[in-house]
Amino acid sequence: MKKSKSIGIKVKLPKQSCEDKKCPFHGNLKVRGRLFTGTVINTDAHKSATIEFERSYYVVKYERHEKRITKLRVHNPSCIDAKKGDKVKVSECRPLSKTKKFVIIEKIGKDILFKQREEALEESKVKEKERKKEVKEVKKEGE
């Protein structure tokens, strides 16, 4: 069992150990730069995940702020093993692949509203399909 090392950021050390070279706690990956907190929306094979978080963007013309969603591809070490719907803390690191330049450093907990957002999105997709079918039927009747 490998001993966890400090990464220079105040986070809880993972309880499990891993043999991942790209793990900031048990491998040789150094973290630096930006820190984000987001929700895992997808996990893939090969220790990858996709997270998303909202940010505020200022629109100069209207002198208002608008919400924008940012999606990031991140490395998900096996000692942390974040699942879909988990809130996580992410840190910047060196490029790990073509799209991955961030690594999950802490699992904060579950996102309470994640399931509700997923269900609402599915429901809107179903309604959109039904609406398109109705439009096609009306066009056929008109011909």
C-alpha cells in the first residue's frame, strides 16, 4: 500500500491507494494553476470523466451578467473514483492527453439536483421528438 503524499493544497487525502502514475497523491503528477468545483456528468473508461460548472459572464452591451456552463475533461484517479452526479474539486496539471489537462483531487459529495436536471433534460428531448412527429404529420396532410 503506497503512502499518500501532500499535493500542496488543503484537501482530504483519499482513503484508498492506487498504482496510477497520473495520480497526484500516489503517482508523480504535480498540480498547479487553477482550481474548480463542479459536478461529474459523465464517466468513461480509461480513468476519464467530464465535469461541468456554471460561471458568470458579463455582457457589456446590456450591463448584465449571464450564466454560462463550462465542460471540462478530467482525469479520474482510481483512488478517488468519482461517479456520475458527484461534486468534485478539480485542479490544473500538465497535459495528460489531447483533451485532459485537469485532475480530480477531492470528492466533496453528491449533487442534490443532478437527478432532477437529468430527468428534465430527458423529458424535454421526448417532447421535442413528439413535436417533430406532429409537424411531419401536418406537412403530409397538407400535401
